[in-house]
Amino acid sequence: MPHSRRLTACLVLAASFTLAIGCTSDTSTPSATMPTLAAISVASGAAGSTIAETLTGANFVAGATTVAVSGSGVAVTTVTVTSATSLTALFTIAADAAVGDRAVTVTTATGASAARPFTITALRLPTLASVSPAAGVPGAEVAATLTGTNFVPGASTVAIAGGGVSATGVTVASATSITATLAIDAAAVPGVRAVTVTTAAGTTSPETFMVALAAPTLTALRQPDGATGTTAFQILTGTNFVAGATAVNVSGNGVTATNVTVTGSTSLNAGFAVDAGAALGARSVTVTTPAGTSGAIAFTVTTPSQVVCSPSTQSVAIGANASFSAITGYSSFSWAAPGGTPAAGGDVTTFTTSYAAAGTYLVTVTRGTTSTCSVTVRLPAPAIGAFTASPASVTAGNSVALSWSGIVNALSCAIDHGVGAVQCSNSFRSVTPPQSTTYTMTATGPDATSTATASVTVTDPAPVVVTHGTQTFVFTGAQQNFVVPAGTTSLQVTASGAQGGSSLRGGTAGNGGSVTATIAVTAGENLAVFVGGAGATAAVVGVAAGGFNGGGDSPASNNPGGAGGGASDVRRGGNALANRVVVGGGGAGASLFAPGFGGAGGGLAGASGGSGVDSTSGGGGTQVGGGTAGTSGPAGVGAPGVSGFGGTGGAGNVSGGGGGGGFFGGGGGGASTTVSASGGGGGSSFTTPGATSVTHTQGNRAGNGQVVITW
């Protein structure tokens, strides 16, 4: 901060006066430099996580520097200035923090820096792919690495079901890796444990961790010897093998155990790769698990035998089997057949392959030495499996699909009447014959051709009679259907979502919304129609069920809320959610008393519900995502809305209202331990891109939904 300095030296001569002798003064203003912020080490973080940040810039002041993040939901703590150009801090992001960008600034006594961006991302459900190592013995502390996705630094926990094993020192190394110490109690019962990872977004599916008690035993090898320069496929037999935690050891040099796979507690597979220069003689083979090492079994390195491929030559047709044999005994063979199916094989004395094209091919077999056979593949005459026209009869101006399949031994294929060359593999070609026509396909081989025909009958089209009308669909609790009338190319559709359920003591449910739009259609196509059902009014006992087609439930409680109303929609090209072309959003359920009213459905974004004193309402669904879940300090939070479905209300002494169904459903309201539960959010409406004359109305539909189609 600017200040002045003044130095004065004076001589006092008397009480009544002062004589200044050599008095001097120095007044100056030191420079005051504003801080700058150049970079933030981690530019984004998921909701519910804690990020250790390093901020770099200039003119930071130890003990007098603060860091601020704009908006709400991010708390900055433990700010430590390590130098004038660097400081560290913890960014703690609330689980309900809104997704989007924030501005970060650094402030000293001289002012605030320019802002740098920091982005909050959505919290995603974690997954767990593996635990390594996958086993340990009682009394051990196993340093384990958990691999998966969406782990959250500072907000991820590891749980182990089954008793006797606990996770300590849990550290999130990255979004895909966690390290932890798995402490196994000395009295832990041997067997499989289930390991899961939990974040604020939810809990992973379990991966296994085994508590192994007894040391392994090894009783047999499939092949007791192997030649230099070969790889012997082995099956090791014994007891107490542990998947993911068993090693095969071969003493001495020149023999390496590869591709160890435990197929069961008494059996495992491995390859014994013997170097070409390995010393001849015996080796000791043992198996090791976390519980110890087995006794040894001998494996002997031998000189390779001369391998012979038989027969040396043969001739087969395309697609026919060509079989070869080699010496017998413990094989360790390696077969190679370039161009064949299969193109390679191993550890068998007889090898069979086939070829899809004519020519001369070589097959080799190796067991230390290599021997070669040859096979000549003949090309038979071409044949056409099938050549059809579908449909076989059309009106003039309509297309026909000429389809063919099962063509073999052909070098080229063609269809007459102007179609020309086509691929010989299974395919089709659309044609529009001007009159009744017989098409001929010709398949050509090296020395012969084959033909097939398909006939199409063409008739004059019947006159199209265009009708006009209106059909109203009411709630039935199931899919309904509408077939587009002949000559109709567009429909006006009005879809109205259903009303949510009310509470037992005054909470007002949200009405459904409506949308009207004109969409393009094709005469004769079938549209799926879903009419939303009203959400159930709060029940004294049991869950208040959400209305048909996406309404969110309200959980059972002493003071239950109402359920969300279902959306009403029309689907084109199928009956999945992805096929919706017009959607009217459903209204949300209410909580116990009047403040917790249900949000209205409809519009590009559904309305939020009413919030209680110690909880918040569910948010309305939008065009890009479900409504946010209602929160609660002392009780259960609601569930967020998703595509097509409203979120369930929070569970507690007073349950939250269910979210309304919609293009994206509204969020469920938060619960309460007193009387302050909140209502759910309304679902959003939607029209497909390309729709015209679109009109949205929010909260205009009471009771069940409705769909009206006019043509």
C-alpha cells in the first residue's frame, strides 16, 4: 500500500524554541504492482470433487493473497504462497454445483488479477475394472491398485464386502486409478470378497479380491520336456491356484513362462518359451501365490527333432479342407498357412485349413526345424445362390430391390436392362422398371458363366383418395397406434402431458403442458402414440406411483408426497424414446404442504417445483438434460430427471414430490424430517427438428394427458 517515509534530525536548544541543525527529510512512494494470474494447473473438476491446484503468475504476496472463484458451489481453502510466482490451494466443489464455467482471480493488497477460467463438469457414475493384485493371505497388508473410470479425488471411498478385509490409505491417483492398502485380518476366512468404489454419483459394480490361506501345490505338467527354439503349451495341475495372483517360475536361464492363465483353483495354462541357445538339461518348475510357493516339478530342455510335413503336395477345391500331419509325441508344433482359414495353428500333430481363392499356397510346420508342404487350390464353375425381386409386383413409378446372395467362384457379376456391373458378394440394387421386366444376372468365372433371372410385374397406379380428419387419443396405460392415411404427407399433432399427483395436506400438483406442431409423414406408415397418465395422489401407506410414460414416484413415508405425471408423445420409425418426434411434458407431484407445489410441465424447460424450509425442489427438464435433483439438509435427496423419465422424490419423514415425465424429465423434490419437503420439477416438451407451426403452452393440462392428430 503506498506510504511516505520521512527522516528528520534536529537539535533542541531550549524549551521555548527549536533550532533545526542539519534537518533532512526523504519522502518517497514505493512501487505498487498488481498481481497477475497466468495459469491454473487443473482447469476443470467434477461436481463433488476436491482439486489440489497450483496457480502461477506474478506478484503473489505470502500471507496477504486470496483466491476467489466466481459463482457458487466452489470453496477455496488452504491457500499457500510458495513464491511470488506460485501458490497452492484446494478447490472443493459441491456435489450440487451447477455445471459450467467459473472465473478464478488472485487478490493482494494492490488489487485483483485478471480472471482465468475453471470449468465444473458433471459427476459421472464410477466403474471398477480390476483390482491388482487380486489376492492376499490373512495377516498381510496388500498394496493394491484399483483401475476404472470416473474416480473423484478427495471424494472416492473403497468398500470390501465379506468381512476380514479393510481398505486404508485410499488415494485417487487419477480419474482411472486408485491406490489403497488392503489390510487382511489374521483371522479372515479364506474366500472371495467384493470390492466396490463409491463417489457422490453412485457405486461401481464389484470386482473380486481373494483371501487365500493354503500355499499352492504342483502335481503335474502336460509336457515334461521342450526342444530348444520352441514354445511348449503347458497345462499345470495342482491346488490352491489364485486367478490374477499366480506366477509360474522356471529355474535357471533360457526358459520363460508366458501367458499364464488360471483356469481354476487346480489348473492353469502357460507357454514355456525355450530359447534357441538354452542349455540342455533339467529345470525346476514351481508355482507362487500370495500364500507361498509350491514344491518343484522337473522340466527338461531337449534337442529339437526333425519335423516332417505330410503330404508334401495336394490339390483341393476352393472351400474344401486341406489336411496336413507332422511327427507325433509331445509336439510343441507351430503351423503357418498364409492365405488359409485358419492361417496359423499350434501344438497339434494334424492341421486343417481351407482357402477362399484359387492358387498355390505353402504350409509350414515348425518344431525347432521347419518343413514345408504345398497345396494347389482349384476354382470351380461359378454359381448364383439366389436372385430375387422384391416386391415382385409394383405400380408404375415405384422401386424394386433386386437382391442376390450365395454367389461363389465368380470373378465378375452384372445385371442387364441398364443396371450393369455389380459386386458379387451378397448385396442389392434398387431399380424402377418402366414396364414389366425380367432381369438377368450373369456371374462370370475363368472358364464359364452362370445366370439367374428375376421378374417384376408393373401395373398402373390406382388413383389416390385423400381424406381429412381428426383422431383423439386418451389415456389407456399402453402404447396406441396411428396409421397415416393415404395421400397424407403431414400431420398436425397436439400432445398434452398429464398432471402430477397432489399431497394429502394441501400441496398443489403441477399441470401438464402442451405442444402443437406440424410434422412431415409418409402415407401408410405407423406412428406409436403414448398418452401420459396422471401421477398418483399421496398414499397413506406405500409408494405414490408415477404416471404412465415417465412420471417419477414419491417414496412411502409418514407424510407422503404426490407422484409426477407422465408425458404424452408420438414416435415415428419405432417405439423407443429415440423415435419421439412430438412430446408434451408432464407436471410434477407436490409435497406435504402448500410451499412444496409441483412444477408445471411443458415448454422448452419445465418449471421448478416449490421448495420447503430445509429442502429444495426438483428442477424442470430442458432440451439437453433432466431436471436437477432436489436437495435436503436432514433427509433424502431426490433423483435427477433423465431422458423420458422424471426423478423419484427424496425419501424421509416427509417425502418429496416426483418429477414429471417429458423429453427430459423433471427432478424429484428433496425430502424433510419436519414439514418442509419440496415439490418435483416439470418435464420439458419437444418437437423434432424440421417441425413447423410450433406452439408451446406450459401447465395447461389437468388430469390424464391427451394426443390429438389432425390431417
